[in-house]
Amino acid sequence: MAAAAAACGGEAAARPPLAFSPCDRRLLAVSGSDGRLRVWEAAGSRLRHEYVPSAHLSAACTCLAWAPPGGRPPPDKDGPQRKKRKSEAAEADKQLDILAIGTAVGSILLYSTVKGELQSKLDGGHDNRINCVRWHQDNYCLYSCSEDKHIVEWNTQTCKVKCKWKGDNSSVSSLCISPDGKMLLSAGRTIKLWDLETKEVYRHFTGHATSVSSLMFTTVKPMNENKSFDGITGLYFLSGAIHDRLLSVWQIRSDRKEKNAVMSFTVTDEPTFIDLTVSEVKEEPVKLAVVCRDGQLHLFEHILNGYCKKPLTSNCTIQIATPGNDGDSTPKPVPILAAAFCTDKQSLLLVYGNTLQPIIEKVSLNTSESHICLIRDVQKVLALKTEVAVTKVKTPVVNSDTKVLVPGIPGHSAAVKTPSSGKEKNKSKRKPGEPEDSIEERLGALDIDVSKVKTPGGLPQTDSFAVLLVQGLESNDSDILNKVLNTRKETLIKNTVARMPIHAVIPLLHELTKRLQGNPYSASQMVRWLKSVFTLHASYLSTLPDLIPQLGMLYQLMESRVKTLQKLSRLHGRLFLLVTQVAASETVQDVTEVNQTAKLVYEDESSEEEGSDDEMIADKDSDENWDEDEEKEEQSDEQDMTVEKEINGDSDLEPENESEEE
Amino acid sequence: MVAAAGLRVVRCGGSPLHGARAVFSADARLLLCTAGDFVKVYSAATEELVRLLRGHSGLVTGVGLNPHNCLQLYSCSLDGSIKLWDFTDGILIKTFTVGYKLLALYALDSCEDSVFVIIPKRGERDTFQLVSVKLTKTAGQDVEAKEFSVVLEGVDASPKCTAFGREGEYVASVKNFHLQVYFFKRKQLNRFSLRATNAKGGNNLFTCVACHPKEDCIATGHADGKIRLWRNFYHNKEYVFSTMHWHHDRVMDLSFSIEGTSLLSGGVEAVLVQWHNGSDCKKDFLPRLGSAIEYISVSSDGTLYCTLHTDNRITIINSNLRFSKSIQGLIRARDVKTGLVVDPRTKALVLNGEAGHLQFYCLQSDKQLYSLDIVQQEYIQQAGLNQTDLVKVAFSAQGKWLATVEEREEEPDLELHLKLWFFDEETQSFKLNTQISMPHDDHITAMCFRDMDELEDDSLILVTAGKDCLFKVWVILEDTDPEAQQSLSWSCDFVGSYHNYQATNCCFSEDGSLLAVSFEETVTVWDSSTWDLKCTFCHPPGKIRDICFGRLTCSKYLIGATDHGFLCCWNLLSCALEWSAHLNVVILQPDPLSEHIAAVSWLSKESSLFVFKPNEPRPICIQRNLCQEKIQCAAFVPRDVPETVGSEKYVWLRRSQLYLLTDAQELMTFSTKSPEERLTVSSKQLAVEESLPVTPFSLLLGKHRHQQSQGDTDLTKVVRNHHEQDSPAVKELLHTPAHVLPSASFLCPIFINSLLISKEKKSAEEVADEVEMESEEAEEDSDEEKDVTEMEQENTKSMDLLGEITCKLSKAEEKELRKVRKMDYSWISAF
């Protein structure tokens, strides 16, 4: 069970008073420097509402305290039973309502946050600044202490002073009610423990040099269970004072030997806000969050068991800074204003930024690191809020650096893997060719092919494009590639592709794929190239064993691009195939003629070469043969493929690629 | 500690707020509106729920302030009763049983002891009549109110279609194409009809009616967006009407301002239009109210307007058409396609909100946290237009990543976008990381993240299953391209399919090592590291409706529900069916923090809940007949602190709380606590007595009003009364014959003395001033004012506390009072 929220009003507080709602920490009340009281929702740090006390300029708010939620009869039970009830209260959705506001002139205002109006005003108790107000957890008594050295017990039902007594020789700066509700701690310069029934001092604790700004019980029952518990003996409490970098822990002991603090925690600056989780089990450490004046938060985790001489240092320090990457600024620290443990004790609510518009964030605790610096862009977080919006719409950030995946772009889809064998067969049919069979047949020819590729150096006119292309592909020179690939002439493309060496086909396809994914205009250009590559080199492609991984992306790209008007494009593809085949069969001579010219060019080239040997001629012959072979095979292959297609009804590369032009 | 009380179904949000017009309390501080079976009392200043009036057993259909006591409220309900409430304290005063379904309630100033209600006509379906019910003043809580007289026959059931005119002289009611006006005094009924369509093709159907509060004027709204103002409707023939047209679609509601100088209208455009002086040319607008306006109401002091919207939103608007407050609970979406998802970061419930938005609903405060605009497209209000809407939402375990799927269906095409949002801690908002268009070629049926708390980003996996017979696995990749501005982005890692069946569900096992994807009749289990198919399960002939893995000690089980009404539990180690049960399960929801699984079944018009552990086929808890509606989706919301649950039967409620959303978009949950403990607002508040000191301002202004209105111990009142009649001095002075009176110079000081207040405190010059005054009346008035100003001076001088001033004042006044009483009037008797 978390302790009651702390409002460390302290005198001369640079930080305005703020208070978390008890139990679930859902609301945060902050009294800004402008005298307005604002209630913020912790989730989403949204302003719930704002209240301006009528005398907010003359009687500034000095301290705040939320009334415990829900009402119940005054308790007449002791420790353990009470504890159960308390945890149950945390469960039920009790509405928080009354907020007690202590002012600088000695009056206390009770403000209803549900109705949004002032409920009552407690007057006549103090004639000077109120330093601290505390609600009794059970019977709705309110305790207040003031600069006028007095402590007042109020009956909030009737708004009358129930009891008023002198608390100290100097001003009383802080109060805390014991977990069982029967004792009251007060502190000016010395800490006193009062019996609430008799209003007599029960104990004294001295040790702070300056006036105490915060008091808090850290345990609800003593750690050694063997002794009988009278509600107060054996408990630990924590105190912090102004201008003091040490927080002291005291133990209320039966032997009255509490001259000094049991232990102390050291922080970097004067503590301004303290929150802790109360340990209920002996082994469970007390978690303590201390916000200092310098805007840092220190987290302590310690099992309280008796005396410890050395001041303890924090397990973890949290700081917040702006990113400072937007050119102008270096990272600036953002002060943490308050921190509170959530009910699960595993996460922390951080309040930081400006008191006029604080940001409340839930951070999960990770004390393994000793220093955490959170980077928060305070400006942007605040910019997300509009002043009074009709709807609570938040617009998430969408900027240009978002990655966009459309069908066909790598990463949009992967190759389909299917578990069933039948499907597997289907898929293998999708790509033409049976690599296992043809690889042996082609091996010799390929070797020759490779040797041939090396030879072309500077070829005249038509061929020079093929050479350029190969050079461009090898050197990956975008200038050359642009020059070649931007050709529009159908015949030129066809000839270039026909004359390009086989080994350059795959690099060309990769290059084309890359360009296809880019600009749609250039993509339409690339399609012409693709078309001729597939019509002229399909047989070679079908021989490749690793065709699927090599061209999978291209395949997906085409598949996704031709999805619109699928049937039409299929029909178009088939018709095209048919037409080309008919044309091919009619112009067989033509093709050989082309080969003839190629031969002629080859001779030219060979004449240019210095070392024209017999070997070369032999090569030439074999080359010629090869060319013819290829041509034939290509035709047969194409026929094969169309048949296959008609059987499968499966879409194939060429027709779709074709259709894309339209 | 909690006794083994039964499990109770608690409705915790989403009840329709737009059942009837909302009503402002007389001081415009509170707003009363119907919410399902309840009446909710909101504070107009803070948007908070102040009271919840519960007592009706049916939908509340109308509320109205008691015209003779503005602190009381009448409410009527489909359960056939009218209830009278004290709404400030939330007390039910009286119940009048009418015995008919009540569809609307009108409480009029002019009628002493009766209210008007709309009831269905006996024996005829869909015919309704307006009747006046006499509410007898007999003592007792429950009173029968059987005495009623029919006013109008054949009225529309909607409360918008009937309105009462100036001082209750007539009633106007519209139905279809007819307007009928009934004059109570003359007992005359006039009927006016319009043709179904006009020349320009507009639809003349009446949709609502409002009456001018001061003049004889009726405003009617029409289905084509026109507003007609009818005058001179005493004559059946010589009536006139003028037309005003701005709305492009049906006018949803009309309301006159308190003085009748302006008319408010609203419709589906979500724009409140204020027409001035009944003219077409002068109008003001308040646009962008979020959703269609259902009802408009005006506070009795004219300072506030209130619009109720179709999506359960209440907007409070200042009379100068400035937006003031908005009360939003669970926003009613057109269709909750996303299901209920819990945001791990805020613990809010996430579901569809406005079109294209995700609403984050805070369960504790019954309020919308915020609404996240995912689609980021302008919402165009037009009938038949298909809008992009969110269909799937998933959060990664820590809430760091949010995946959303939006789709727009325009036959035959489908537009799909999968968006992956990253929560940017720096700016505390979601940031779009990757947008994937057409991730699947058909509808996406399921989406889930691999929920692994301890793992880092690179092992985060998202799986989407689609009707295109594929499931796709998306992973985060580090971008190798140096030009890319962000280093991480998502891309597809694996695509799987099974016999070309449609993928319907997917889920990861608790440790993330197994992925289960259901393909119609078969559940396939895949290894998430190699993406190999491990095994398949099926329970023919039913298709798989929902699947989930067991957790913690039951992680070796896989649970599936088929649409043939079987719940199956397969053992993943033995790959065999462990048990199966015959149960028509519609939702299967595992608790993320325990082994328990909740199954909601739907059978013959009632939903039942079964909670079980996979290792035993016997359910732990059965809750039959949760509600009449079908349950649409469910979610377990982890509790911050484990609850102490007494009974073994309800152990499943310990770590998390189960929320169910019905078809009517009402949110329900379960509680083992007795209703008293659950009571959220009423009666358990800290009862702080209102004791407010008077401010200087109210001293100045409020005092005169105070004098007139209130009697009791107010001193000034006493003084005034004193000299008017009651004071013996004045009485004797007036009644004594003139010839026996002493000289005026003798009487004057005594008389003046008797009027003076706190003479002792005044300075000498002031007294002198007073003496100089001639007119007694004027003297009295100015004296009082001086008194006040004097107080003011004191105040500013000493910077004293306000309270102390009042203290002093009252002391001084008391003294004066005593003095006046002791005043010696013996001179009169001497004569």
C-alpha cells in the first residue's frame, strides 16, 4: 500500500505545491505560480479543470492535500484488520472529490473537484501561513500546522476547529499521521510525536539543523514480529529538511533512546518532493523516490533493519533533458517536479517540465542502471495539445521518413512456402525449366560462351550498344547504363539483347528490376528491355539452377503490377506469344540472315584482332552452331512454355511483363 | 474477507446517452441525461459524474424537471413507471406506476399535477398517443397513476416529434407529412399536410418540431434539411410558413433559445446552427462537433446549450457558440471491428472510435483518454460513401509498437493498409514507421505480435493472416541503405499457406516458439524460428472460429473453438486431442496473467460465460445468461494490485478483470463485491457541509437580493420589517392620532435611532451626515450602502480575512439587534 501523497510545501518553496491523489495516483493537483489550481489527469497528462480561488493573489496556496476517497465510519479496529480494509478501498472506484488547500493567510479551502466549486472555507484556526495540511485517513479530520506555531484539528463536516494546540516554539512546518491514525508527527525544528487523543507529546526527535520540510512514515508495522505491536513502537519514519542534502530515517523505539537518526539517505540537493512505497513484508525493501531542487530524481531501495552509520547513496538517478539536436540548442535539462510510485510499485509517474503545464509520464522502474537520462522533446509533447479541443483527438506523427512498402517492393512479400508437396510442384512449375536436366547439356556450351564474352572489345555501331551495356553492368556505371537503357527503339533493344553475352543477362535483369521499382516512367521503358530479354534468353534463364531466388523479386513485382485487369493481360500475353511464334516460323530465314550479319560483324572483329588463330576460327564455327542451336531451342522452349501455361492456367513471366507496357 | 457472494455482471460503460433530451438544472450547474436504465447527473463545470440515479428497470426514455420544484426530476422509462427524484442528493422520492411503455415525457408549468407522456395505443401496433397522466399527491413511495386522458392520437413515438407551445396553450406534433396542432383551451385540432416531395425533389418528411417560447410560432425540421417556421396556425387555411435551408441532410433536432430570439438546429453534419430572428440570412455555426447531433437542449438561464450526439458524446456549449465542455465515455463506433485491445502503456481499452480513429478508453474514470487519428483522412458525411475504417489493432507486449490495419471496401476493389507505429518516447506520441499497402490481397482476418517481454526489438514478429489463403510474417530489419532516414523498418520475412485454405486466426504460444494459424478446418502449428510446419490439428467438420494457447502451467495445450459448437483442447506434446466439449463458443479469451481461459458462448438468445483451465475439462466458473445480447468481443485487463478473492471459484478474477462488449456496445465486467461496495459516487461522498463565507462582491450585490428573497435571521430584514409594520415605534407613530403626537423634533431622533445600524462603530462625521438626511427612505438605503462600503474599506485597510469580516459584521449586527429590541418606546404609551 502506497503511502499518502506528499505535498512538500516547505517555506519559501520555489516549487509550487502539488499533490497526487491518494491510492491510484490518477490525478495531480498543482497550484501554479499564478495562483490557479489545476487538476491534471496522470494518464495522458490532460488538464481536468482549473480553479481560481477568489483570493488567489493575496492568499496564495501553500499546500495541498486530497481527502481520502469514499466515506466510512470512524475506525475502532486495530492494525492488521485495518490494513485489509485499506487495500480494499484502493480497489473500489471511489471518486476523489475534496481537495484541501492551505493558504498563506491562514485559511484552508475545501474544494470539490467533482462539482468544480468551493465547498467550504475553514477559518479561525490560524492567523498565519499554513505550512502543511493532512487528512486523517479514516475519520475526515483535517490537521493543519502553521507559521503561527499552532496545530489545529478540524472537523470538516461542520467546518469548525475541534482542537488547537501549540505545536512548537517556532513555526510548525510539517505534519504526518501515523499509519494507525492515533499519533501525529509534527516538525518545526524538532520532530514531535503527539498522542492524538490527549494531545500530549509522546516523543521528541532532534537532529535537523534547519526546519523540517517533509515527514513520512515508511512502515506500517514493526519488522520484528515477536514483540507485541502497540500501533506506533518500532515504526520508521523519514524526514527531510530545507537546505539539507540528507534525509534522515528515525525509529520510534520503546526504550526512548532515539537520540539520533537511524540512518540517512544522501541526495544531490534539497529534497522537494518525496514518495515511497510502504513495505508490508519484512523482506520487501522500501522504495523511495526523492525529487531534488536541482530537478533530479533519486531512487533508493533499502530494507529497513536498524542502525546504519553511513549515509546511503541512491541506487538510481533519473534526469530528463531535451534532445537538443535541432541545430540551435545543446541539450537542456528538464526539471522533474514530482514523482510517485504507481500502485504496482513497479512503475513511477514522473511529473516534469513547466508547472503551468506539466507533463506526466509513466516510466517502468529499472534500477539496474545507476544513472538514467531520459530524452524528452518537451516542446513537441506540449505542441500536441490544443487548448480547448472539442474532441480529444491526438494525431500521431507521420513524416516523410516513413518506409512505404507497396506490392513489388522488396520486403513487401516473401516467397510463398507451402508445406504440402502438391503445392510445391505447382510452385516449381511457375518458373520455367528443369535445371537438373539441362545443366549438363548446357555446360559445354556455357564454357564456350564465357570465352566468347571476353573477346569483344570495340565493336562497331549496332553491337557497340551491347558492349556498352556489358561494360556498364560490369562497372556499374550509371551513366553508361542510362545511355543504353533509355533507348526507345524496339529493334535496337532487340538487337542489343540478342547480341549481349549470356553471362550478362542476370546482371541486366537485376539492373532492370532495380529500375522497375523506381520511377514509373522509367519502369515503362525497362519493360521493353525485359520483354526482349525474356523472349530472347528464356532458354538460358531456364537452365539456371538458382533462378527462383535470383528472379523471385522481379516475379513478385510483376505479379503485383499486373493484378489489375488480370484476365485481359493474360489474354494479351497469350496472343502476343502466338503472334510472335507465327511471325518467327514465317521468318526463319530472316533470323538466319540476322545471324549472317552477325557472322559478318564477327569477321570484322576478328580482322581487327591481332592474333587471329586457327583456334579462333574453330571457335567461330562452334559459335555459329551454338547460335543456331539457341535459336531453335528457344523456339521449342517457348512452345513448351505456352503449352505448360495453358495446362496450368498459371500466369507466366513474359505475357505479364508484356502487358505492363499498356 | 469478502463473503462468497455471487458473481455480478456490472455494466460499466457505453450505455446509450442519447435516449432523450438532456435537461439542465435550474441553476445550469448540473446536466441530467438518460443513460440506459439510469439517469446520470453531470456537473456542467467539470464534466464529472456527480450522481447516478438508478431505479428504473427499463430504458429511460425521458427526463424533465418538476416545474413546481426545480430540485426534483421526473423520469419515465420503458418499464412503465414515472419516477420523481431529488437529483442533488440522488434520492428516489416517488414512483408512479402507469403500466404502459412510456416513450416520452413532458412536464409543463401550466399543468398542476399532471405530466404528458407518449404511450403505445392499446391493441394497435406502432400507433402511439399523447396522454396526460394525473400524478396523485397521495403519500407513499409507490403510487399507481392510472388516471389519464388522451390528448392526441397518432403521434410519433420519438420525443422530438411533439412539442408544447407558449405557456402550454397548444401542443404540436408531427408525423410523416402531417403537422397537427391541438389548442387546449379551445379544444381545437388543426392539421396541416405537406406533399411527400416538392417540385425540386426534396423530401418533405417531418423529423422534429419545436415551439417558440414567447410567440405563436412552430419550427419543424424535415428530412431534406429544410426548416419551416409556421405562424398563424389558428386558422386551418390562412396559415403561413417560411422556409430556411442550410442542412444538407435530415434535421435531427431543433430548439429555441429561452427568449425565442434564436433557433438552434443540428443534423448529421455535426454542425450546430444558430438562426437569428427566424431569418434565413443571419446564422452562426459551431462546426466540427465530432459526430451527428441527436438532441439539443438549452439551459433555463440561457447561458448553456447542450448537444447529445449519436456516438454517446455530450457537448456543452456557451450561448455565444463557444465550445465549453465535452463529456465522452465510451464512444459508440459504427462497428467494433478491432475488438477490445489493452494498451500496455496506459492500461486503457483500445477499440474503434470515430471513423478512422482508435479510442483509448480509461476504465477507471469511464472517460475517453484520447482518440488517435490513424487513418488521417477527412471524414465526409455522406450516405453511401465507404469510409476507410480500422479493422485490426495489435500492440506489442510493452506497448512500444502498434500495428493497425485499415481497409476501405469499394466493390469489387479492396484498399488495405497495414501501418506500424512506433511509440516515440521523446515526443510521447506514436510515429509511423512503416506503411504497407495491400499486405494481403483480401481481407485480413487476424493479426498478432509475438509477445515476448524480455526480448529486444529484433526478435519482434508480427503475423497477419488473410483471406487470400496466406499468412505473412513481418520482422524488423535494420536498413542497410545509407540514404534511408530511419534505421529500422518492417519487411516481410515469410509467407506461408496451407492447401489454399483461407487463414482465419493466428496466435503465438506464450514463449513465442510456436505459431498457430488456423486455415478453415485445420489448425497448423509452425516453428517460429525456422518456419517449418510442425503439426496440424482439426476437428471436422467444423471450421475453426478461434484459437489460443494455454499459458503458464498449461502451455502445452492448444485450445480451439469450431463453428460446429465444439471446444477442443489439443496436447502439443502428444499431438492428440486431450478433451473436447460441446459448446457454441463465440469468443475465446485467455488471461495473460494466469492459466485461465474465458469462453463466451451464445445459444438461443443468451450469452454465457465459462472459465476453465486447459488441463481440466471441467469449467471453474459458469455464469449463465449474462445478457440478452450477443457478446462481440472480450478482453482481460490486468489489475494493478491483485484483488483478494474469497471464493476458489472466482480465483480467475484475481489478477485481471474481464471486460465484455455486447452488440449494443455496452461494456460489462464482473464483480464479486456486493453492490454497496461497488457504488462509485452516490451517498459515500465525504459529506462536507457547505459553509462559504460571503465575498465582498456578494456583500455588495447579493445583499439586496437577499433581503427580498429570504427571511429568517437576516438582520437587515428585521430592521426593514421593523420600521415597516412590526416595529412598535412605527406602528404607534402611524396609528396615533396626529393631534396627540409630540413635536416632530422630539420624535425624529428616536425614529432615526431605531433605524440605524451599528451606530457605535460609525465615526462622528458619518452620523452627522445621516442626521442631515431628509428623506427617511433614502436615508435608510444609503445608510446600508455606506455600511457596506465601510466594510469594504476595513477590508482593504487591514487586509483581513473575509470570514472575519462577516464575523465582525454579524457581531455588530447582533449588537444592533439587541439595541433595537431594547429601545424604549415608552413615550408612546405615555400619551
